[in-house]
Amino acid sequence: MKYDYLIVGAGFAGSVAAERLAAVYDKKVLVVDRRPHVGGNAYDTLNEHGVLIHQYGPHIFHTNSQQVVSYLSQFTGWRPYVHRVLTSVNGQLLPMPVNRDTINRLYGTNMTEPEVIRYLESVAESVAEVRTSEDVVVSKVGRDLYEKFFRNYTRKQWGLDPSELDASVIARVPIRTNTDDRYFTDDFQAMPDAGYTALFKRMLAHPNISVSLDTDYRDVATVVEYSGLIFTGPIDEFFDYRYGPLEYRSLRFRYETVRADRALPAAVINYPNEHDYTRVTEFKQLTSQVHRDSTLVYEYPCADGDPYYPVPRPANRERFLRYRSMAEQSHHTYFTGRLGTYRYYNMDQVVAQSLTLCGRIMGSPAAAILQEG
């Protein structure tokens, strides 16, 4: 029961760290997770109908990092997938992110790209200092598009008006004046060919790695010996909420299975102004599974439940910095991942962050960390 590292969390952050420490540096690693499965929020599984679903909402892999692709390709093949999203506004399903087709169809116009650029310049509001998510949008596309596409969706997703949220929340969503309807424009866009869970199982199959599921790390931390701890859970929880809890948003999911080859006109439909849910996803369009049934998931953002999204606003930032200061003084204890560093990261960014962390821990250059074990 002696390990070099105890790693808390079997999602991307913890699994990548475990695999590199075990494979490259021959470290003995114990990975624990409260859930009964590996993969964290990227976990996928067959439901009772035999349809492959993403249990915690759709996960679309995309990146511009060839290093991250090369690393993950040791554990999975890839199936090309380009994500497209429609949003329901004024009785129409329109491309999202907003592009030239979105604007022309919404207003019944036939503007060229230069004309769309001039139109947006004419309706954009002057903002002296862009501080909030509302500032970001109205300064680019004006008040009408903001109200129709962004404001109510953000209110549902975050439980806050965009005027109360940091600019970074909506800054991630582009505004396009061409007709590109891809949700992401990264160089590499694909799905693991056998699913995410298979990827994680291969990643954690190294003989130096032990995995204990349905396990709270506090139950084993005093039982096993370890030299270092890598924590990927909520940093405020680790420090027993000494400065108060950080704010997170969670999700509640409602699943529906129908007899259909294809039930939706796109993999995801957003509903900014209708219903209590924010979006509906059809999994078969993500996975390309051939099945007589199709499963949809409806997402309802909520304040309580498993933490999914750190809420970026000044009070939370200040509180996190106090926890980070404590973390920096913790001996041989490291924090990584979306919850451990209280920041919204895409999957590829989490992978890169954990690779960097391993390099820092072991004092090795990136090339050594990325070499195959």
C-alpha cells in the first residue's frame, strides 16, 4: 500500500498525470474517484436501449495542439467529426455561432459579407471598457442580436445576467461575417473511434497504475503511503471551504429515446428563449452509431449538484486566489484540471495542463514527458 503518487480524479486531468508518471518515470500511482467509473465528465456508455450516450452531456474533442493529438492517439483511433449547432430564434433554426446566414435568414435580407460587416458596425454599441459578457456582445453585434441569441441563454446557463459575468464567458463564442457554420474551427476535430471510456481504460491500463472507484480520497489518504498528491477536484473542498465555497454551475439531464434513425436536424439545438432547458443533443450524430433508436438529452442548468462550470466573476476570482495561495504552500501537493484550478478548460487544454504539470513535478522538458512509455 505504498505509492509514489495519489491522484484524486480519473478524468482527463488525473488520468493523463497518472499515465505519464507511470509510463515515463516508472512511478507507482493510485488513482481514486468517487464515481463508479473512469473518464470523469467525458464518460460514455451504452444506455438501456443500447444507444451510446455521453452521460454528462456532449463532449466534442477539438484542438490546435498536435502534441495533444499525438499523445492521445496512443490510446485511441479517431473518427473525423465536425460539430454544427442550430439555435431556435423567432420560430427558425439558425446557425450558431452567428454568421452571415444567421443574420440574413433572421432579417430576411441577402447581405454580402462586406454589407454584414457594415451592418454590424452600424448597430454595435460603443463600450468604453469591455468588462462583462454583455459588453462583449453589444460592442460587436448590437442590442437586438444580443437579446435574441445571447442574453436569455446566458441567464439560464449561469443563473446570472450577462452584465454580471466576466467578459471571458461569451468571448469564447465567435461572431462571423462569412458563412462558416462550424461550431469550432480548430485544425483537429474528431471523436475517439471507440468512445471516451475506452480511451481512459487504455490510458490507465499501465501496470504501475492502480485504480479505486467509488472511493473518496479522504478514506484512503490516511491508509496508504504516498509521496505526492495530485488533486483534480474542487480546490475549495480540499481546503475544507476555509474561505467559503467557490461558486459553480451544475447540470441536470433528462433523457428521451425515440424510434428514429435521426431525430434532430443537427447534433445540438440551442433554445435561448424557450423552455427551461438550454439545449438538446442527439448522441448518434456525435458517435455515428448505427441503431434503430436514438437518444436525446435535454440540459437544465442548476446551482446544485456536481460542479461543472466555475462561475467567472470578481468575487469568485478573489476567493480562488486565496485558495491558490494555500495550494502554493502545500508540500508535494499539486492542483490541476477545471476544478483544481477554478477555470473553464476544454478537454485538450486539460490534457496539456496535466502534461505540463508532470514536467514541472519531474523537472523534465516537454519532449521527455510526451515520449511514449
